Amino acid sequence: MKNLLVTGGCGFIGANFIRYLLFDSNFSGRVINVDKLTYAGNPENLEGIEEKYTGRYYFVKGDICDAETMGGVFKKYEIDTICHFAAESHVDRSILKPDTFIKTNIEGTFNLLELARFHKDRVVLFHHVSTDEVFGSLGQDGYFTEETPYDPSSPYSASKAASDHLVRAYSRTYGLPITISNCSNNYGPYQFPEKLIPLMLLNALDGKPLPVYGDGKNVRDWLYVKDHCKAVWVIMKKGKRGQTYNIGGNCEMYNIDVVNKLCDVLDAIKPSESGGSRRDLITFVKDRPGHDLRYAMDFSKLENELGWRPDESFETGIEKTIKWYIDNKGWVERVKSGEYLKWIDQQYE
Ligand code: NAD
Ligand code: TYD
């Protein structure tokens, strides 16, 4: 692994992954980050990296669906490894407007696979980052394993399922060296405030309503983003080629409990001006259509084969996350106002 293409590296997990690779891992090669810079891609998530890691980090603004641009990147940087994060990632957006999910998540992945196939002599690994949502919904009991049949519920999860199938098919048909990881819900620094945790956090800080879907009894498994990054890296280095690994946090929670916990930690760290509890801001709203009831991951394969376990508990992870959002007011304000999008237009158009 000398020339690693990271797609979607300006997004939430991609940016944390690049930071982890450069700051904390033993990776000594080059990172080439290709990102289209959609609303979810923010170059500020990697501020200072280009200057600090000259000769080891490169950024290209590009669309993974664009075969010419991506072909140029493969050639110019002699890409031998791919870690594929780029995606449209928000379920609610996929319900309102599925088209970009089909394009980026399915066609974009297909385009990258074709390029990897074309460069098969050089490519040592195509790692595909995916989600537990491809498995659909659990009832009150049980866990998703790597053998659970796919049964996606939303256009987002269906598009990720399709991309997983394509990646596996390229391994079986063309012998492309691949690994796939399916991970549960992430939280941590740099997450765009449309997902549950940062949305609730910023609304609570602003004294705005906290919209909980349905009765708040849907269950998600939560993982601190840096733990996800460590898992992806260990799979890339030591995972068996052609294999899928589940990644989870061992941290199942009802949505309402997540929101209550956020309110309580926030009240303790930064009491509201009125002195009241943020829990008073919770508002139950109409449920999401096709809302999966419960996700829970059996990640014993990853633990037993590769020795990975999450380092953070929800207690420690959520405190770090809340502090990060409080300490990074500038980032929060620029993201909320859309100022970063204007800056991108000026830089690149
Ligand atoms: P995100 O929405 O924060 O970031 C996605 C990034 O991809 C952005 O930088 C965006 O600009 C870029 N992008 C989108 N379309 C592109 C295109 N056509 N070409 C190039 N770049 C494009 O997403 P995230 O939460 O960081 O998720 C990253 C990956 O991890 C996704 O594949 C997602 O399915 C998967 N995943 C996410 C979670 C989670 O909890 N967030 C959990 C499991 C798996
Ligand atoms: P989300 O962060 O969108 O992740 P995903 O749908 O991929 O799991 O949502 C997490 C859970 O929180 C999910 O059950 C939907 C719920 N939710 C709310 O109750 N209110 C909200 O405003 C959002 C964004 C999500």
C-alpha cells in the first residue's frame, strides 16, 4: 500500500480516517483524497493537512462517477489501494430525493471498480466502507452477522446494498482483492448536523426543539468514529481478501435515551441560560417512513480474527464529541450558515 486513494475524504468519517492515518497509524505512503465536495464535504475538516503533509497528502476535487477524472487520478498517482467512503449518506435525504444516491453510491462504486479492474496488476486492495443498514431491521432480539441476508429498507440502504454486491462480485468474477466493512452508527467530531447526534446537540445549544421520530423507541448501535477508523485500517492491513467484516460499538440504545443523555451531559457541561433542563426541548414528531426498528452488530469475527475492539464507551465518546462541538464554534457556525459552500464555489468554480 503505497498510493492510497481515499474517496469522500472531506466527509465526516473520511476526514477522521485521513487524520487517523496521518497522525496515528503506521501508514507511510501517500494519501490521495478525491471528494466532490457536496454539502456534506467540507475541506475545513482537513484544514492544514495539505501544508503539513506536503508530498504525502493530495486533494483532488472530483466526482467518483466521472470516469475520465478518476482514470486520470489512478494514472497520475499510481493508485494501488482504494478506501472507498464517498457516498450520499443520509436516510432522510434518500427518502426525499433518491436519484443522487443511485448515481453516487451505485454508479460511482461501479466506476471505481472498473478502474481497479483495469489496473488490476497494480491494485493490492479495494476496501469498501458500508453500513449495517443493508441488513434491514432486527426485532427485539438477535444480532446481524456477516451471514445475515440483505434486506434494506430505504433508498440509502438499498443503494449501499447494491454497491456491496458489486464489490463482492468483482472479487468473485475478476479476482479483485477486496474487503468490505459494515459498520453501525458513528458519532464524533466533524459530523454534519443532519444526523441524530450533532443535530440534537446543536439544536439543544440553540434552545431549539429536539425532533424525535415516532416514539423514540428505535434502537441504534453507536460507535465513536475513531474506533471505526481503527477498525477499517486493521481490516485493510490484516483482513482476509474477499471477506466482509461487521464493525459495531456494543452500545445499543433507544433514540430517546441517546437524546436524554445528550441533554443531561450538555446541562452539566454548559448549563442553559434559563437554567432549565434541555430535556424540555424534546418534541415527538411524525415517524420516518420505513423506519428500521433496531440495529445490533455481532462483530466477533473482527474481534477474534483481527483483535479489534472499540476503545471508547458511549460515556467517554459522547463527552469528547460534545466538547468538540462546543470548542469548535467557528466550524459549527460556518457549517450552519453554509458559508463553507460559498468558499468552495470561490476556490474551485
Ligand atoms: P458524509 O455524508 O459525511 O460524507 C460523504 C463524503 O462523500 C462527502 O465528503 C461528500 O462530498 C463525498 N461525496 C459524495 N458524493 C460524491 C461523489 N459523487 N464523488 C466524490 N465524493 C462524493 O458520510 P459519512 O458519514 O462520512 O459516511 C462515509 C461512508 O461511511 C459512507 O459510505 C457511508 O455509507 C458509510 N457509513 C457511515 C456511517 C455513519 O454513521 N455515518 C455508518 C456506517 C457506514
Ligand atoms: P440518523 O442519524 O439519521 O442515522 P440512521 O437513520 O442512518 O440510523 O438517525 C439515527 C436514528 O435517529 C434513527 O432511528 C432516526 C432517528 N432520528 C430522529 O429521531 N430524529 C432526527 O431528527 C433524526 C435526524 C434521526
